[in-house]
Amino acid sequence: MSTHFVPENLPTHIQHFINGKFVDSANGATFDVLDPVTNKTYATAAAGQKEDIDAAVAAAREAFVNGPWPKMKPRERARILNRIADAVEAQEERLAEMETFDTGLPITQAKGQALRAAENFRFFADLIVAQFDDAMKVPGSQINYVNRKPIGVAGLITPWNTPFMLESWKLAPALATGNTVVLKPAEFTPLSASLWADIFTDAGVPAGVFNLVNGLGEEAGDALVKHPQVPLISFTGETTTGQTIFRNAAENLKGMSMELGGKSPCVIFADADLNAAIDSALFGVFSLNGERCTAGSRILVERPVYDEFCERFAARAKTIVVGDPHDPKTQVGALVHPEHFEKVASYVEIGKTEGRLLAGGGRPEGLEEGNYIAPTVFADVAPDARIFQEEIFGPVVAITPFDTEAEALDLANNTKYGLAAYIWTSDLTRAHNFAQNTEAGMVWLNSHNVRDLRTPFGGVKASGLGHEGGYRSIDFYTDQQAVHITLGKVHTPKFGTDDAAKVDG
């Protein structure tokens, strides 16, 4: 095993960023941040409490009510967003190194995340400049138009898988539309989030527009969700946390956007291009260490090609390179945290009682330290098995056969989740009909997960609430106020006069 790479100039202490300044928690609370390859503490981070969230929300509210940001012309904000994108691209190498060090994601995959983050800012810079709203006219009578307004302080709560890129998904549209924000990054991975502060300040984002509070979900996250002056919550994470947030946001009737867990099916029919389907199915569950909400973690294969698929898929899974995340040859790195490693490892043991183990099954040889799990493949998994129904969020996959299209559809829809689905067939009619009958917010036909930023992103059932992406993000982060103007004589019933009865209702 190669010597573990440590990026230069790593912080040993990570602070909040409130009203343009780096600060510690008011009560001095901290938590430890681990490196997933050694599981040693490399830094402490300020642990936000209610009073820290209160300070951040107060700064964001002041910047929204009295600051220049919401009142800027779209082009002015777009210029700043493009400067943010420039800065992200300029430090792609550093960002990728820090992200890999903090998350355990392979370095080659972390590099793509930084460029995607930059593209999010460019995309929304373009969108707000090109944004136009509806006007509806009744000639000689009235005109109605839509006045789009930023809502206020957006609370953004982000996960630990690909954290920097997923933060950009929320930060870019929230800021582009003129809101101010309080970001609460995942406690496992606060390192790359700490870079946003200087990037935004250098780009010209005014103090108070962007605020960051680190901390635990049950402390900082909870306080942000319950704060009466935070009208919007955008959350990406696990379903049970999403349910708690939904309950806690009810009292203040907050706008909610939640992208939650998944147990996405990858359905492979006998007429599929099997080589392409195998490539995609492997990438779909083993890229990003399997720690992706849209992972195709249930592979459903039509019986005539089932045995061949299982054999070839397992053979490939055994050759996937597991190792130090900073080695460019690595395809699966270390899972994010020992707590998560224990969870995934426990599902591997459950799987051994629920399916036929074809590859992996535990810690790879030669990697005795760190949160490493070999790509693990179970075949012949029944639909009521826990590894078929429950989100594992690691490099573990269940393969199940089917005989008919109707059975495939039943299996595909047979979980509480509905985030993504992947369908492989050369029958165009079947592809479209099957896709439309699949309970999933996003479907890829004969493709792995490639997403156009203009399309909606979100799930159905237990996989989420609402959509972001493209104009759906603009809709979420703005209020659409209808303004009506009368152009002719006003015909109003004359209450309180003798004429009232003569006027049609």
C-alpha cells in the first residue's frame, strides 16, 4: 500500500463563517474530524449550537433586508457567480485533494466534482440573466404579470457524499435568485465547505449573504430548521432525517425541498447491449464508493441472460482496484467514517444470509486499516430481503432475476424509495412505457447517471419532496407574486347602494 497522502496546509481547526468573519462557537464547543484512511483525528471543528445559528440567521436576515444583494440587477449577481466559478476551477487540484482526504472518494472522481460545482454557478448565472416571467393580458380590460422575488434566508443542509459539489447545487440557485443563506454542512466532511467563505468574499459577495455553521444535525441542523426567520429549507440526506425535518418545519410552514434516500433499480432485459449494461451497472453502484443516492443498488436481470450477467459482473467486480483514495489507479476508496463503515459491513453480513455471495464480502486483503470494503455482489436476492429493500449506501449490490416485463416492473417498484431507475433494452416502445410506469423521479434509458442541469432533480415516495434543478430551483428559491392592473372601467358590485342588486355577480 502506498504512503497515505496528506494535502499541504490542512487546517487543524475549522471555524464557522458568520457575517463575513471566521468565528468559533459562542460556547467554545468542538467536534473531531477524522481522515477515513487512518480514522485519526486531523482537525477539530466548531460545533454550532442554537446561539450560533441565531447569529448566522441574524446576519443573513440583515443582509437580506438592508444589504445590496437582493436588489442587485441579475447581471451584477451573475458576474459575481461567474467569478465564484472561476475561483473553483482555478483551485480544482487543491479542492479535489481536500475532498478526497476528507471523504475517502477516489481522487479521479473528486476532480470531476470540482468542475461540476463550478458549472452549477455558471449555469445559474446564465439562467437569472435570461429569466423572464409571464404577463397575461385581457385587451382593454386588465393585465396580469408575475413579479418574482427572493424569499429571504435559505437554510441549506448538505450531506457528506460529494459535499462540495452538492453544496454548489443549493448555493448557486439560492444566491443567484437574491436570497441570503446559512449553510450547515455534514459533520463528517466539513473540510471543503470551509473553502466557500474565501471564494465568496474574494468574488465580491457582501458580508452576511453567505454564512456557514458547522455542527451536528441534532444541534446546529435542528436549530436551523426550527428558526422562525428561515422560510426555506433545502435538505439532501437520509430519509428518516428528512422526516424529522419535515415535522420540525411544520410549525412555521416553511418551504421544503428534500432529496432523500434511494434504492434504485437497474433493469436489464435480455435484448440489451450486455457489454454496455455491465459497464453501466458496475459504475452505477461502485463509483463514489457506492455512497451515492442514485446508485443502481438493485440489479434486475431477465432470466435468459441472468447467469451470464452474474458471472461477468462478479468477475469484473473482483478486479476493481480498492485502495488509497489519492492513488489515481484507485476505483473504490475508503468509506467516509467508521460509523458508516460499521453500518455497511453489517449489511454485508446480513447479505450472506440473504443471497449468494459472488464477489467481495468484507475488508479487502492488505487493507487492514481504514474504512475499506471490497465491492460486494450478492445474487438470487429475494424481494423481501433487507439488502433488497434497505439503503446500504456502500459498494454492495443485490442481483435478482425476473421472467416477464410485468414482474420486472413489480420488482422495480417494490421498495419505499423512488429516486432513480436505469433501464437497458433495445426495444424502444418497451423502454418508454417501462420508464413511464416506473416509480422514480429520474429514469435513464440505456445510460448511466448523466444529468443535464436544466432537468428536474428529485424523487418520489420516500426519496424526496419537491424538485430542484433548472427552473425548478428558480421556482423554489423565489416567491411568484401575481400583480393585476385594470386597463378599463372597473366593474365592481356596488355594495351598500340601491344599484347593488342590479349588478351581475
